[in-house]
Amino acid sequence: MVIAIVLVLIVVGSVAFHMLSPWWWTPIASNWGYIDTTLVVTFWITGIVFVMVVLFLAYCVFAFRHREGHKAIFDPENKRLEVWLTVITAIGVAALLVPGLFVWKQFVTVPDNATEVEVVAQQWSWNYRLPGEDGRLGTSAVEHISDENPLGINPFDRFGKDDVIIEGGELYLPKGQPVKMLLRSIDVLHNYYVPEFRAKMDMVPGMVTFYWFTPTRIGEFEVLCAEFCGTAHGFMRGDVYVVSPEDYQEWLTEQDTFADYAAATEPEQDTQIAQNSQP
Amino acid sequence: MADLPHDTDPQLPPAEVADVMPPHAHSWWSHYVFSQDAKYIAIQYSGTAIAIGLVGLVLSWLMRLQLGFPGIFDFITPDAYYQFITMHGMIMVVYLLTAVFLGGFGNYLIPLMVGARDMVFPFVNMLSFWIYLLAVLVLVASFFAPGGPTGAGWTLYPPQAILSGTPGGAQSGIILMLVSLILFIIGFTMGGLNYVVTVLQARTRGMTMMRLPLTVWGIFTATVMALLAFPALLVAAIMMLFDRLLGTSFFMPALVELGETLSYGGGSPIAFQHLFWFFGHPEVYIVALPAFGIVSDLLAVHARKNVFGYRMMVWAIVGIGALSFIVWAHHMYVSGMHPYFGFFFATTTLIIAVPTAIKVYNWVLTLWKGDIHLTLPMLFALGFIVTFVNGGLTGLFLGNVVVDVPLSDTMFVVAHFHMVMGVAPIMVILGAIYHWYPLMTGRMLNQAMGHFHFWITFIGAYAIFFPMHYVGLVGVPRRYYEIGEPAFMTTPVEGLNAFITVAALTVGAAQMVFLFNLYWSSRHGRVAGSNPWKATTLEWLTPVVPPEHGNWGDDLPLVYRWAYDYSLPGAPEDYIVQTDPGPKTPAAGPL
């Protein structure tokens, strides 16, 4: 008896919490409104099923509770009912799956006009690389990593010379421009996650993963690592700014290229060699 | 056993295997310690699992203290926090749930429910427990090893699991973890082969497969799955152990760790994930299917009604078991595997929702027009249905690949899998203990303590995990030592986290009342007598309660009907036991 009331209260409480509580996702800042829509549709369909099943359960417990002289019916199977329930469930599931797969198709199909940004993760910071004037990123490999070449850019690849390098800093993105995030890690698994962009993908050492999106809102957003990467995982955060195309160009010109890096570090090397050879 | 009326009964097929008495214990040691009796092994398994489960429970308290009240408890460093979550997860999934359902309930119930005297290989069955105990001890030892246990997360993803940036990665924590898992799998395989062969070969006369109680179907299917799934984890554990100790590179690509180039190269971290989840997803159902089976029987007995759609329930169990082997990569949608795998695995994952939904409908329809006795096992069964429906439905979010993208690796996932494979199966375990405790001890568990335990556990667990979904929806990633108040949070989750922590501490404390009840009732509980719930299945029909060595006295029981002849029209009582040759089940039943 009490349990029937509690079951009803659980339904009422859950729905009320969903509708009234202040905890909801952060406003979107990318083109993936479709993902939000699919999620809301899923909330509706599953919510209705939850309410119906639990209320029906509560009704059964109330109506068929044991009383003196009450007896259960003998009812082993009901093929018609079982087939109907199966068909309705299959339709409900298909209604969730089909739109989901269409959106996934978009999610994994990068538009031709997307510009590339490489994110290089390491324990526990974010680095970035943008293609320079040639519009191409140079090749890279872990073997090339050194103090002067933190991202492991191939020094013999001419496409890499003009690549823009941002070591442990902030990323700027122009609003409205589709961007393909090329994701790379030099040590363990990481995941480049910005809640407002709705996208997410693991970064795996030894390979390059990706996702794409179009920033749609100017602002400052927080980057979080979303794949466990060791002791400081919870502190592996960064900032990404979505700005107007003009502000973006201005920011871009202030950044160092790989060639600048090499030039800036070379004299240091020279003095070291000089010092070593002094005695 | 030359009992003529039994042997010549024309209704039943002849016995295929001779009735052999299992070996008798000759000494105190072989009776109480190195016992070969499945019932005793079951209690050893369950006792060990509950003991290590308590460690897992305390670890969950500690991690919740950090999440609910960050910065207050100095001893919970980030390293310690990650060690807590890792060991909590591994203990609960493998060493508690798998061990209790298969080693505990499997050992106790399979021989009794199929009408066998014991498992078919009693000695191997005994070894199974002792190797499991050794696995648990190695796991516990890692808490005392230099550097402590591994903090790699229960998924143990390389490369971090065996590197120095993760607690226990460069010390012995991860090594002991992997060795313990290898031992567990060896021990389980010994038990698992026993359960499968016993169900297939040692059923008593008349006990056809389609007359088995769903409890046996659930445990049997889960065991077959475990025998197929655990080898994937075994090889993954061995390969990772080689990577860690011998310098192989199965899962290790070339990498630079904290400025130092390591000598690894050419391996694939994603290969580990495939092996892990090829085990890990069936593992969800290895825990769920026994729960499905047991809860079906609890509902039938306490609603005095046959399980609705028995044959459909059997096929759903087998179908879910088979399908669960082709859905594993839904744990890896954002792992960096080829994105086109998403289409395939989202489809298979959502298909598995159909047989699962059928099971839910059939449980609810079992109650329809029943005679529902609101006993403690029934209350826990109802608690199971609510939490399982809730957790199953959020699975439709995470299984649908594109909806998973924003939610994966957030607290939403944590809430989902705790609801569906934590709370729901534990509801069944608790209900099953209230149900079968009278058989194991001859006494009933105390009602007052039981009701207190049920209400706190059910409402409290729901209060923990329902709001936790919204912490994830806000965007809080899982495995975060401290989230703070980042700008993306429109409303801070601090208050909600504190609430969840208080609920978790309360639910944990209520389990102590349950443990006390287990002890207290074994001495002072009401004497149960035989078959206190008026059930139909064989385990309640032993000549002596609790059942003795060999289970059945002189003659094995003979089975004339399925397990669900409750409230048969015209029958004098509302149940007919499986050994009753009396009135035939009406034609609609599958017999």
C-alpha cells in the first residue's frame, strides 16, 4: 500500500525535478543544435515510458494487493499482447535511432571549407598548432620532440616551417568558420571537451583523431580533459575564445611560428656550445 | 537407488546419469574449511564477496566525501581519490557482483533447483573458491604495497595505467591488480564450467530445460557468457602485464612522458579498449541476467502467479546474452576508433533494448491480476523494476551514438551505470537474500529491520543516482577530483553534490543494519519451517531444512511440471510443487 504511493511519488518527484530544477545543460555555442534536439526527443520518449511503466506498476500493486480470499488468475502467455508490445517498442526504438544516425552522419562528415586546428595534449596541458600561410600542417612524430620542438614537428618538412605554435596557451577561433579539430596526444589518452561545443573525442598517442564544429557564439569557454589521464586529470583545463574574424586575424599575427621557435632557441644552443667549448 | 515406483514411472524419461552421492567430508577441515559441498562453497563465496564489498562501500563513502565537501578532508589527495574510485569500481563489478551472483547464488541454487545432489565436479568447485579468495587477497595486498593500489580507473586504460603519472602505475599497484584479475578469471572458469555442466547434465528426471526456473536460466546464460567474455580480459591483462614488466609494446605507442622519451613503440591503446569492452559489456549482462532470472522468480512466488510469458522470457535471456557480444564498442564512441563503427554499434545497442523491454513488460504483467503479498522480497523486486527501468532508459541516451557525444565521460554515465548495474542488481541480491535466507538458515530475517533497510536503501539509492544524471547534463566530467565552479555551469552543482553525499552515507549506514540482521536472525529469527513462501521449486522440497549434504536424502526428486503452477483454477491450494504428479497444467502453459 505504502509502496504504491511511494512509486507514484517517485514519478511525480522525478518529473518535477526534471522540469523545475535549475540544473540543465549550458547554452550551446556551436552548430550542434541537432544533438540537443535529439537529446530532448530522447528525454520525451524515455520519460513517457518511465512514467507509464511505473504508474502501471503502482496501479497493479494497489489493485492486486493481497486481501483475504483474493486469488490470482492463471495466465501463462498472451501471444497477441506480447507481439503488440514488441512491435510498439521496436517502433519507439527506431524513432530514437534513425534521427540519431542521421545526425551522426553529419557529425563525422567534415565540410570541405573547414580549417584545421591541431590540439596536442600532454600531461597536463593543452598545446595548439595552426597551419601557416601555406594552409597545411607539417608532419609530426614523437621522435622529433625536444625542448626546442615541443610538438614534435618534422624539421625536414617544409610545410611545417610556417606552422603557428601555441604552447600551453589559449586558442582563438573565428566565429562562423567551420573548424576541424585534429587531436593528438604525446603521452596518454586525453579528451578535448568544451561543454558549450557539445563535441568530444579522445586523443590517443600514436594516432590523430578529429571532430568538427562551427563556433556560433562569441565568448570565453573552458576546455576540460574528459578522458582520465592521471593524477592531475581534474585540473587539466584551458581556455578557448571565440572571436570575430577581425579579432582572430589580429591575434593570429601575434603568434610564433615553428621557424620563429627554432630561431629563438638556436642562439641559446649556440651559447651553450660556446660555453662548453670555453675551457 | 533401486526405488521401483520412481524408476518405472512411465511419464518421465529414464535417468541418463547414475545417481552418485558426492564425496562425504571426513574431517573437521574438509567439512568446514575445504568443503566440496556447493552450498557451503556458496556461503564462502558470498561471505568473501560481501567482506570485500564492504571495502568497496567504504571507498565510495570516501570518494563522495571529496565530491560533496571538497577541500575539507586533507587526507583525500588526488592520488588517493583516484585509488578510491578505481578500487571501488573493480571491487563492486568483479569481486562483489560477479562473485555473489555466480559463485554465491549459482552454487547454492543450481544443484537444488535442477534436482542434483551437488555440482558435477565438487573438487574443482572447491578450488574455484580458494583461487577467488587468493585473488581477493592479492587485491587487498595492493592497498599495503608501496605507492598503494592502482588509480588508473577501473577500466585500466593504457598507456596511463602503467605510467608514473597515475598512482600505482610505476609501482606495484597495477601489477597486483592485473595478477588479481588473472587469478579471479582462473578461479571463475573452474566454477563456471561446473555450473554449465551441472545444468546441462545433472538435471533430475523430468526436469527439461523448459521446466527450469528462470533463476537457473539467468545464471546459466550468464555463466556461458562469462566463459566466453573473461578470456578477452585475461589476454588483455597478460599483455598489459608484459608491457609493464617485460617492456613489450602491445598497447604502448611511442610516447614522451613528462619530457622523457620512453622505449615503447608501435602498440595500440585502442586495442586494449576493444579487448576490455569485449569482456566489459557482456559483463554488464553477466551481472544483469542472473538478476533478471531471480527477480522473475521472486515476483512469481510473492504475487502467487505464473511468470507471464515464460518462453518469451527464456528467449529474451538467451537473445540478450547473444546480442551483448556485438555491442561492446558503444563504450568507445568517442575513443578515436573509426567513426563509422558508430552506425553499427548504435544499431545493435538499440536493438538489444527490445528484448530487454519485453522482460520489463512481462515482470509488470506478472503482477497484473496477481495476489501480491508485499513481503520484503517483493518490495525489493519492485525496487528493482523501478531502478532498472530508469537505468535502462538512460541507456537509450548513451547507446544512441550522437546523443552519447555530449554525455559520454560525464557524471551522466556514472549515474546511468550505477542505476542499471549497481542499484538494480543489488536490489535483487538483497531481495533474494530475504527470500532464501530461511532455506539457508532455517529462520526468517527480522521484518522490522528488513523494512527499515528496504526503505532507506530504495529511496536513498534513487536519491543518490537520479540527481546525478543532471550533474552530468550540466557538463561535469567523471573522474574529476574537484570541479569547482567553472563558467559553463549555469547553476553550481555544489549543493547537489553535498546532498548526494549525505544520501550515500545514509544508504551505506543502512547496510550495517542489514548485516546485523543477518547475524541476529540466525539466532533469534522466527523458525521458518519448510517452504515458508509456499513456492513450487525444488530447492524448498528437500527432506531436511536447511538442506543437508547430498540435498535429497535417498531419492532424487522427480519433476512433473514447470516451475510456475501458481493459482491454478480448481486446485485446492494456490501452488502446486514441481514434484506433484497431480492435475495437469492447463494447455496454455508451456509445461
